Amino acid sequence: MAAMTLDPANPFARPSSLPYQLTPWADVRAEHYLPAVEAGMERRLAELQAIADDQEPVTVANVIEAWERSGQLLGRALGAFWTVQPADTTDELDAIDAEISPKLARFGDAIYQNLALYERVVQLDERVRHGAVEADAAARYWLERRLRDFVRAGVGLPEAEQARLRELNARLAELTSAFGRAALAGSNAAAVLVSDEAELAGVSESTRAGARSAAQSRGLTGWLLELDSCTPQGVLSEAADRGLRQRVHAAAVSRGWSGEHDTRTLLVEITRLRAERARLLGYPHHAEYVAADACAKTSDAVRAMLGRLVPAAVRNARAEAAELQQLQDEPLQPWDWEYRAEQLKARRYSFDSGLLRPYLELERVLHEGVFAAATALFGITFAERDDLAGYNDEVRVFEVFDADGTGLGLFLADYYTRSGKQGGAWMNNIVDQNHLLGQPPVVVNNLNIAKPPAGQPTLLTWEEVNTLFHEFGHALHGLLSDVRYGSQSGTATPRDFVEFPSQVNEMWSLDPALLRRYAVHHETGEPIPAEWIENLRAAEVFNQGWATTEMLAASLLDQAWHSTPIDDLPAEPDEVAAFEAAALAAAGVDYPLAPTRYRSTYFKHIFEGGYSAGYYSYLWSEVLDADTGAWFLGNGGLTRANGERYRERLLARGGSIEAMDAYRDFRGADPEIAHLLRRRGLDG
């Protein structure tokens, strides 16, 4: 690693002087990241070793607070790097990612396999439990979580097994980083080029404009339909040309199966090494290792929840298919589903996405919808800061103010797709809120909306509106955090809880009063017709058999990869397809007309991101979400009183308390799955 001294000219060498310690992106160049990360790792190891070597009696100050004060340089560098690399990457940034990923894995092992450091934490825990040291609830929970982290990192293993664990972690870091880069490159390469505009019959002008811009950005002639990260493709709901629909679907599901962007070798090794690591740590498989540290607690509980949904979901999907088949003479195929479903929705609910889109202009949805809901609930307001820059010219910076006018933090919005940006939508923190160091939050939302030509408005699909609300729910979790320790800030909760606040925030997209504010025709100023609002709400249960089946398929495929004994996992790339097919069949979700939301070869959530054996989290969290939605509606909906209770008892606590304890304190009871079944039309 680099020496602990860092070139003073490196912008990460000192805290940012910008408001809220926003990264000074104008000063940051690619060559600054690696030296700062390496120096930051070495410095933090020294700071933690000082805690381990301290001969003074253990206290909250010299263990917990000293730990939390450590790593500021590393936090600044990684907060910036993990923001820009997935959103605006280059070959140079990808190379840095490949280099630092295994180093960070070794760094983590060096912390959590440090026996002397572990013993200091144990000593403090014992003194707190015996009343010799006073500690508040957040500090006690910090000790509980940290001790669990040490054990789960193998602190008690013999040296030979610890050494093997370090090898596994470093190799897995290399492989998952490589999978992410290969999947992104494969998705970019699979984009569908359309040369004849006649093939785009039915495709909206907004989608066409975005596709033309995408083609031009790559020096191509025509219209380039870039792929969404998942199997379903938004353009399939518009395209009347069946041949084009088939091409797009084929491009989506064939990613990663062959050629230079083949990811099968990577995912095979990833799953086998995860299985070995779990067994080394005393777990039967990786899925059990993950569930033990989540709200679910066991993988049996995960499978039981998913299994309860499967029969009704598949039954409903088959019934939906029968209705869609009546709309065409040819046998229904996966690439027909979204197009025919859109037609059926239009007939049944007078719901026409093409007619709706002019009412969903990005600026108005953002200010009069997303921000307005947050103001109504929490009293917070937003002011764009044109004087503050992001990592790309398309990034916008908003200052967030609390109800009393004090500055709360910064919100960065990066909404448009580009070739260096990974697919999907996400939120991350640049600065974690904490009172110990007096740091307010700085959070980022990323979406992948096609950018229209200059001067034209950005018109959203209804799905994109929901995604905007969803990701801002994550942002609220970070912005409204009110904790002492940065490691407990905002979204630092179990994986199967973290999606809960984001899903709750989606409900406000359908609030009738809010809809009338933000759904206004961008040319005429006409508000959305009242009957459309009712139809939108009624259409929420439409097509839920298909939607639930494809989500369940991905969740159960994830569980299969991570709960299968190592001897039964694929050992060669050619075995991946058979394993995938067998897993879906065994789970009862091998319904060809509702293919899994992610096939293995482009399932970045589980083979690159932090959702390995945890993709079920979306449905698990939706149980909490649906239950909370029922509470909000039963108590008056979008009100300050409801928002303050939700903020104070749940969002503000971040990860400073057991997640389900916070939920019960807010809700007053355990969640009921009946609300989810009713929402998805699975209770019949």
C-alpha cells in the first residue's frame, strides 16, 4: 500500500471545504482515487490498531467513538469513487475498481480478524452489560453488531482457515468486480440498432428521440434501443412491430451467454467460492449466512415466504395469459406480453401510456410530486444549488432544509442514461450523517431515463414515475437520519429492510391530490383527467400475476445459486443453463411467458452488488411496505402527523436499533402479509 502520507495536492487529503463536505468534483481526477484509497486504508488500520493497543480501561470514548472517528480519509475517497464509478465510468475508473476491490477485501479481513481489536470490543461489551460502563441504546447495539461482524469474519477460526478465508474474500472481490464490468459491457453491446423507422411503429416520440440520441452518441445512424438492466424491456410495451419486439427480447435474454462478454465462468466461480466460505464459517450454505444477519434470520423463512406466493402468482399469470392470447392470432410469446398487456389495460381501464406520458414531465413530477410529498410529510424543502457541481454536467445538486429552515443536507439527482452508466436505478451516500463528527448527509439518486434532444421536455413513463418516488424513498432514509454514529446512518440496515422505506414512498405517486399537482400536460397546462386517476389506481392490480411471477423467479433463482451444496453447483460454464432451468422448475416458476426478471448471466444484484442470496428482500420489504401503506391510509394519508411519527420512530433511527424493533415501535404491531396479498391480487 501507499505510505500513510498523501500528497497534499490530492483533493481527498483534507475534508472538503464545500457546503456539507460535498466532494470537490471540479478538482478530482481519476489519478487521485487510488493513492487516497490506499493511504486511507493504511491510515485507518493504524487508527484501529491504536484502539487495540490502548492500555487504558475500555470506555465508549476510546473504543466506539475512536472507531467511528477513524477512516475519514478513506471515507472521503470511497464515498466519491463509489458514486462516480457506477454512474459515469471510464476505462481508467474500471481499472481502479479492479485494483482496489481485492485490496478492500484484504483490508476488511485485517480489521475483523484482528484478535486484539476484537478483545477490546469484547471487554467493553462485558463492562457495559455488567454496569461498569454506561452506554446508551445505540452504543449497546453498536457493540452487538460489531461483535457479530467479527465472528462472521472468522475471528475465532484457526490461522490456516483464516488464511483461506482471506484468499476467498480477495478472489471474490476480484470476481464480482469483473462480473459488473462484463455485464455492463455486454448490455451496452447488446443494444438494438434500428435502421428503418417503420419498425418503430407505436413507439413514442420521446423514446424515439432518446434512441436517436443514443445512436448519435455512438456514431451510429438510426435509432439505438439501449437495454434495461432486467429482462422486461420498457420499449416492448410500445412497439407494434412484432419482429422488433422479438429482437429486443432476444437481445435482453442472451446477454452474457457467449462471446467476449460471457459471464458464466465468473458466476460459476463466485457461487462455488461463496459456498466454500459459508461452510468455512459454519453455515450450511451462503443463503443461510446471509439470512442470519438479516430480518429473515433463516433461509427457511425466506423460502417459506416466497413459496407462499408462488401458486397464486403463477395461477394468476396463466389466467392473464389467456386474456392476452385473445388479442392476437399467433401463439403468445414473452416478447408479446408487455405490448398486449398495455392494450388490454387501455381497454379495461381507459389507460393509455402514450396519452399519459405528456402529463408526466420530469421537472413537474420531481417538484410537485416527489418533493411535494416529502414537504407534506416532513416539512422539508428543496432549493437547487447551481453553484455546486456534480461529477457530471447532468448531475443536479439540491440543498435540503428542515421545517425550521436549518440546512439538513444535500441531494444529488442523476437521472439520465449514458454509455458509462450501469443500468437500473439506485441511491448511495457520499457523506453519512452523524452527530459525533457533526456531518450532515449527502445522498445521490441515479435513474436511467432516456435524455431527449436539447430543448425538448423529459416525458416519463408511469414506471419511471414510480422509480423516481422509489429511489427518493431511499434518499429520505439517508437525509432524515438522526444518529450519533456514521456506521448506523440512514440505510445501514439489513438488506431485507433497506427496501422498505423506498417502497413506502412509491405509494404517494398515486395520492389523488398529489397526482393533480404533478400530472399536468406539459404543453396545455391541463391537469390529468379525474377519471384517469381512478383508472390508474384501479390498474394497480392489473398484470400482477406476471409481475409477481417474474420477481419470484429471480428471487428463487438467487436462492438456488446460494443454497445448493457446493458439490451440486455447476463446475463449468456450460452447466449454467441447465442449472438455471432446473432451479426454476423445482421452484414452480418456470413459466415461459413470465421469464425470470434476471437471468443468471446479467443478474448484477447478486453477482456484483450486495444482494447475493438477498434478492428476496424486495418482496420481504414489500410485506412491511404494504402493511405500512394500510396504516398511512387508515390514519389520514399524507399528513405531517403521520410523517413525523414515521420519521422519528423509523427513518431517523437508521441502523442504531434492531430494524424490526423500530418497525414495531412505529407500527405498533408485527406486519401482516395479508396486505401484500391483497395489493398484488393474490388473496383470491
